[in-house]
Amino acid sequence: MKYSLFLGCTIPARSRNYELSARAVASQLGMEFIDIDEFSCCGFPLEATDEMGAILLAARNLALAEEKNLEICSLCSACTSMLTKTAYRLNRDRELRDKVNHELSKLGRAYKGTVRVRHFARILIEDIGLEKIKNSVSRDLKGLKVATHYGCHYLKPSYIYEGFDDPQDPKTLEEILEAVGAVNIQYRRKKDCCGGPVLLSDESVALDVAGEKLKYVKEAGADIMNLVCPFCDLMFDSNQKGIEAKFGLELNIPVLYLPQIIGLAMGLDRKELGLNLNSVNTKDLTARLEV
Amino acid sequence: MNRIVSEDYDPDFIEELDSSEITGAFSGCLACRTCTSGCPVHRANNEYDPLRIMRMLTFGLKDELIGGDMIWLCSDCYTCQENCPMGIKVTDIINHLKNMATSAKHTPIGVSTQEKLLKDQGKIYIIDDFDNKKRTKAGLPPLPEINEEAKKLLEKR
């Protein structure tokens, strides 16, 4: 199974732990990733200010994958939604597609409408399957209690996502965790946003939104938090110290990317999973799992 | 919170948004407040209120909406849109309003700085030699510093 790997901007610059663990886990499961150097920003950060510019960037990325006859596997939820939404619109709106292709033609490229975009976790469920993931487990997670943060763009807007999960009652990420032997913990406000997109306009509000969730994760007694997006990670992992200071809380909740947890269950080591790159220290966690 | 002043009513603004292909119609809004009751930003700061945005739209208060700070507090989480019993694309509409505000030069400095970076580089973060050394050391493929073709695509925008 071959996919073009869409990294976007944030992952190669600040979330190498996500990239490393996703590549390691994919390779264990027989997924082949093809890197396309010409991929740019997905377009998402432009959506609020220059929507047409965002669509153009997304369409160019889609065209690049089409040229290689590859599907796109995206690790970032914002990239996934921007690329999926753009394909959705271009496939339905002839006028918009003509306009976009007029611009792309100046670069010698065209959007044809053949490419499929899916998030890494969705591909694990749909193409690899829970059974194969379960069979790849070689390390006991010893009842590790995990609070999953689905985030927003992994599931929403649902009209672009073909009903692969239910945004009102999402399950896919927890099904994967269950398959690798983790214990899913429920907590208040589980479906809510990380607050990340507000960071650029009002940092205090963004930290309040993230802080509320972290507080509930702590109250529910989770050992770690699980997520699938580098923006969410920025809020819960990188900004956790700042949130502790702002709220006067002691949290100390390790925040792992989904493939870091899967990788631990597969018997991979700290280095292969980039666990030293997590902001909240993960050494107690791996010591407990005898990694 | 100020009272809504109906003299500022702009019917063209209502028509433009209510008939937009991108956002779909909003005039079926029941004012049921489902959008606000689920909004995580509203809980953190009640100055932000998606129902108020929808009401301001209905009253055609263009200048107040696109000249104000409120729309920029939307976290783009789509909770309001997914919950809306009338299927109104609340989040897509707010995003469209942000675009209109940007055309009228009302953009928070952090957002416009990011936009400029992106248009200069084709990506948000430059991958420099130092990053690529770290990537190579970790067994990851090196990446180009900026994206010239994407930069070209966004020229004159």
C-alpha cells in the first residue's frame, strides 16, 4: 500500500516526534510512504484571510499527488481538512475548478479530480484494519489509561468526510487504542477544541480553552493524552507549562501522538518514536512500560 | 454588550451572504442559541457569541461585524455548524466574514503576519540547514528551505 505522505509546515519543523513515529509504525504495518518534495503549505493558514489563495495552494498539492498517481496520507488534521475540502469543492463546482486550473496551468499543472485524501489514522482503520494492528502488538501497555483528544478537523466539517466517523460520538481513535491494549478513559468536554486557532488573535482565550480540557483529563485520572494533530499538540504539550502557571495547576500529563502509543505497543524504542522530543517528560511512562 | 442599532442595516450584505454558494443560506436561523451553547470559546470568553454573529448578519450589520474583533475569536472548531438544527454553515460563514474583514483591512496583526510569511515562503516555517541536519540525523529525508512554486502561485495576491 503506497501513499504520498503530506507533512505540511508544522510537523517537519516542530513535530518530528509525530513524523518519526508515524513513519516507523507505517513501515511495521506494510505501508509505503512516498515523499513529494514539491508539496507546500496545505493552504489552511490562509483560509481565513485569502480563501482563494488557500484553495490554490491546496489544489496544487492535490495536483502533485495526482501526477504520481498516489493517494494522500496526511498527518495533520488541519492539512487533512483543507485538502479534503478543496477536493470536495473542486469536484462539485466546475466554475471554481476552471478558475483554479487557469492559475495552475501557468505552472504547468492541473487538478483532475482523481486524488483521495485521508488522515493517517483513518487509513489505519480503513486500509490496515484493527485486526492487523492488534496482531502487531508485542509489548503489554499494562493498563495504560489514555484520554483521547479527537480535535476538530480530523472529523469536521463532516460534510467533506464521507461519514467515516461520527463527530457527535467519535470512536475511531479509541478503537485503535483498544486494539493495541490501552484503556480508554472518558472525560468531560472530550469533543471540544484545543483552542489553537485562536492563538494568533487572543492567546489568553486559546490557553483558557486548552486549560479547561487538560483540567478534565487530569480529573479523569488519565496517565497520558492521545492526539493526531500538531496544532493540538502545541496547545496541550508545548503550552502545558504555561497553562499550569496560568491556572495554578499541577498537570504533568504526557501528551503522545497516536503512532507513538501504537509504536510503544509494537515494541519500538524511545528513539524510534521520538519520545525525547515531547515537551512533557515521558521517561516515567516508558520506565513503567519497561522500554 | 451594545444594543443592535437597526439604522446600520445593509441589505446588500445580507443578499451577498445569504445567496453565497460557499456558505449557503443563513436566513433560516431560528435564534435557538444551539450554536452558542456548544461553543468552547464562548465558555472561555462570553464576549464571543456565534448567535450574536448570526443575529448581526440577519440585521445586516456589516461594518460592525467585519470591523470588530469578535469574528477573529472563532476557533474554527465547527461545533456550531455540526450542531445547528437548520444545517446552517455557521463556521464557514464566519470564515467568509474573516475574508471580508481582511479585504477591508481589519485583520489581527498575528494573522496578517502569518499570511505574509506564508506568501513569502510558500510555507509557514523555513526548513534551514540546521533543521535538515537534525532531520538527517534522525533518519528523516531533507526538505527544501522554502517553496518557490507555491510562492509564485500566490504572487500578486
